[in-house]
Amino acid sequence: MVQSFSARLDPTLSFGIFIGDKREEPRKVWDTPGARDLLGKAMASADPAARQVVFDTLTRGFLAEVPAVVLFNSARLSAVRSNVTGYENWMAAQQRLWGVGLN
């Protein structure tokens, strides 16, 4: 299976592409009770520190079990002139020009 991957603003959405019950969703490639449980914990928590522990555990599990092979990650860079004001990179890699101006 080939899966394209667009930016997601929360890691649970990224892991959710891979983790799930294959009987219910055949496209899911990581069907272990541990991974499903951890994803559920991440989705149920709003505490950043607790979620980070879950994401670290999921990442280690992903690397150990290799439910999918990631071929590449694209990098996107932004550069602006010194007279541009208000520009900030956005984590979803798409340019947002809200509040941008020129000196």
C-alpha cells in the first residue's frame, strides 16, 4: 500500500492513519492492542507531558515493529526579506500570510 501524507496539527492524527483494527478498517497497518491502547490514551488526554510520553512510546514501538516503511519526509523552508514584518512559519508547512506587512 502507498499512503500519501499531508501535514497534521496533532500527532494523534498522524498515528491514527496507521493504527486501528484491520477487521473494521482494512487500510490500517498497525493492528496491535498496545498501539491501539496508546493511541486511545493520547486522544483522551490534554496534558502535554503525558501525551509526550505516549508519543515517545508509540514512536519506539513503530521503529521496533515497522508496521510501515516511511520512504521520505519533505522539508519546507521559508525565507523573507528583513523588511517583511509579522511573518511566522506555520507547523502545517503551508504559508499563512495573516498580519504580514512591509516596513
